[in-house]
Amino acid sequence: MTQQDIWIGLDCGYLHTSACAIDQDGLIIAQEKCETTTASVSAFLGRFPPESLRLIAVEAGVATHMIRDLLAAGYPVKLYEVYKAQRFLAVRRQKTDTNDAIGLAELGRVGRSLGAEVHLKSLECQNLRTRLIARQSLVRVRVRLDAMVITIVRMHGGKLKRRVAKGALSQDVEEQLDLLRRDGVDVDADVRPLVAVAEALDEQIRSLDKRFAELAQTHPVCRRLMTVPGVGPKTALMFYSAIDDVSRFKHARSVGPYLGLTPSVYQSGVKSRQGGISKKGCTATRTLLVSAATVLLVSVKKSSALKAWGDALRARIGISKARVALARKLAIVLIKVWQSETDFDPRLHAASP
């Protein structure tokens, strides 16, 4: 009697996971709802001979800790991109956890050619990305606090600048509050708590920046990535954490589509048009690469073939489009520097992306 092949789908939630096992014909063998813990899911998987498990399909971004445990135990787990998985699961009339588990099992059985599998990042990269994105969140809150303070002061006739100098917010606000009090306006109770929170955020952001700078300098890969002009500690760390395993990219040019930095294409019948960049992949990494490209175009004075390429492109199509194209070029250069394990050579990397 031949061994039956089994595919399993796990629709993981915060508290519970719906599990479904199907055979090579797509027939349901077993279904169960269990807790989202390694022990509970392993108990379900343990009902089947290990050699019969062909693939266990899970949506990316959910229950990562449990997925790492299952991989460590030797289970054939594959993660699937949420966007593509949801489109595959949408063919069912009712969206339920049970149906999603069935759909994931079917996706694992027939979806190898869809290119929907994603890489599970190492714990180091996952933690690094968490800290970097946390810093971005703090910066966004800091900017909103600035805007709120400026709005309150201006509403009563104050003259705070739209962009307050770093570290000078409290002093400028104090001067404006004094002027407003002379005119009989007292907004201290509204403004001072916001200023106190903004200053505390400034301190936390500076502390994180210092840690990132020290980490990037001591990290062998990131230190090499920072030899590329325009690339600073945060960009190097974010790029490293986004790629994780550079061997995944057989061709350096593949990193552009991975980060959403290549033009999108729409074709239908006789229609075919090319749009802006796809913006797929990690938004934070893409944003930092565009910022690095802007620095290279505007602030970097040292000449290099890469800067000359960007300057020529800027003169031809303008800075808005040129910095996006240069960001894609930077991603390719960073991959090549990483793969070659050598510092950036300013005479090279002038070819078109």
C-alpha cells in the first residue's frame, strides 16, 4: 500500500488556529480547531506519519513564534504572502476560519507555481526590524506633536515656525507663550504637556539613533553597506533586515521588484500600460532607500560613478523620478556589495539598473 501524501493548512489567529488536512485529490482528511500554541498544533500534526506530510501552508505574519518552533521540529512549513493568499482564498463564498484553513491546504497543494511563498526572516532580523519600525512610529508621533503645538500657538496669534529646529522646541514655545500671556491669552495648560511629551520622545529617538549607529559600525555586513554614498546606519540596518539571506537573490536586479521599486504593468486584451512603481514589499525599506538616494543627489559632494549616473538621470527626468530610479539602483549596488564582501568602489556600479 502506497503512502498517502498529505497537505495541511493552518489559519492562525491570536487565540485559536483552524487546521485542515487534505489528500492528493483535495479531499478533506481531518479538521480541527485548536489553540495557537506549538503544543496544540503539534498534537494535530502528530496524527499523521511525518513522512506523509508534504507541506504545511500558513499565511505570513501570523504566529511567527509557533512557526519557528514547527520548523525547528522538522515540519515542512511554508509561508505564503498575505496578498496572494487572500486572493486565492477569496474564491470561496463564505470567509470563515475553517474555509481559510481548507484554502491554505489547497494553496500548498497546487500553488507552488504561483510564486506566493515568502521567506521567514531570522530572529535577529525580525527583532532589528521591530526596533527600526518602532523608531519610525516615535518620529511620526513627534511630528504630529510639533504640528499640534504650532497649531495651538498660531490659532492665538503666535508666530511659531512650521519647522521647529531640533532641540529648540521648548525655548521657542516659551517665548511665544510669554508673548501670548502679555496679550491676555493663557494656553500653558494646553501646550506644556505636549512639549513635555515631545521632549521625552526626542530623548528616546536620540538614544535609538545612537544604538543604531553603534550596531551598524560593529556589524560586518552593515558596516560594508555604509561605504555606499548616501547610505547611513538606519538604511543599512533596514536593508539588511529586509533581505536577511542574500543568497535568495541569484540576480542582483531581482531586489528591485522584491522591494516594490520597479514599474507596475497592466495588460488586458489589447491594452497595455506601465504605471508607477508597484510599491510591493517593505514600505519602510523602500522609503529609506529613496531618502538615501535623495541625499546622494542633493548632499553628497564626493564624486563617484553612481552619483554621476544619478545626476545625469536627474537632469533628464527631474529629481522626483530620478531619486526613485536611483533608489532601485542603490538596492542593486547594496546587494552586489554584500555578495562580493567588498567595500563600495566609486569607479564601478555605473551600469543601468
